[in-house]
Amino acid sequence: MSEQENATSKSGSNGQGTEIATLAGGCFWGVEEILRAVPGVIDTDVGYTGGWLENPTYDDTHDSKSGHAEAIRVTFDPSVLSYEDLLEKWFFKLHDPTTLNRQGNDVGTQYRSALFPHTPEQKATAERVIERVNASGKWKQPVTTSIEPAATWYSAEAYHQDYLRKHPGGYSCHFMRD
């Protein structure tokens, strides 16, 4: 990652009228596939964040070897899509935020539900949205989504980028829920 990318990922804004959101909701393939089509989303990048190992590979993320989550970095236009709506209308509906370290058949800390806010405003918004999702009664169990400090972003290997576009019908445990 370049110094500018790292600075951008920490600030939440790239200075061009866009914001960055970093989200983890299980396997990054399905999360990317759903979010890329959301109005206001400009770009997506799948990768790893939230761990201790520098320059992790896909294999490093399994069995808690690196502490990283499979995540997606979303560049979006906040005049079209707010961070709050990204979370409430999309993120918390495309995966089950009540299963600790699991989505579907995918199990392990790399599949945790987590938010990595880049600004104090994103953190406050994440806390409010989690509170509302918990209070909504839509989930039978409490939300286990963690809010973790924004950390160094490592883009995943090229074969993971746009995976479900390259492999239509490939495995995904993500779908939109009411």
C-alpha cells in the first residue's frame, strides 16, 4: 500500500468528495458483489485488516494466524450514500451480524463481523446503527459486530478481486435480508 493509500484509509476521505468505509462481514467475495451495485459506491477493494502480521496472504488469515479479517474497502460518494445508510440499509442486511466469527459455512476470526471506522463521526454512527439494529428485533440474537480501530489495509491477491464476477455462481453466503 502506498503512503497515500494508508493516509486515505486512516482519514476516511480522499479529499475528492468521497469517503472510505472499511467493513468485514464474512467472506469478502459476497460482500463485494452486493456492495459494488449500491448507488453511490464508486469502488471496492477486498483485502485484510485488523491483524498483527504485516503483508498477510489469504493463507495467513486462516486459523487466526494473522488476526486479520477478510474485509472490503468501499469508496463512496456521501452525497448519494451516507455511511449510516451503507451500514443500516446494506451491511447489516447482507450478512448475519449475530454469528460470532462465522458466516454460513465459513468459520474463524477472519470471517468476523467488524467495522473499522476511519473518523470519530464514523465510529459514532457505527455505534448508533448497531444500537438500532439490536433494538429492531430483526435478529433473535444480539449483534456481535465489533468496532475496531482502522488499521493498515492490505489488498488481497488479484484473484480475489472481483471474484464473483470472474466466477459467476461461485460460493457466497451473502444475500439481502429484510
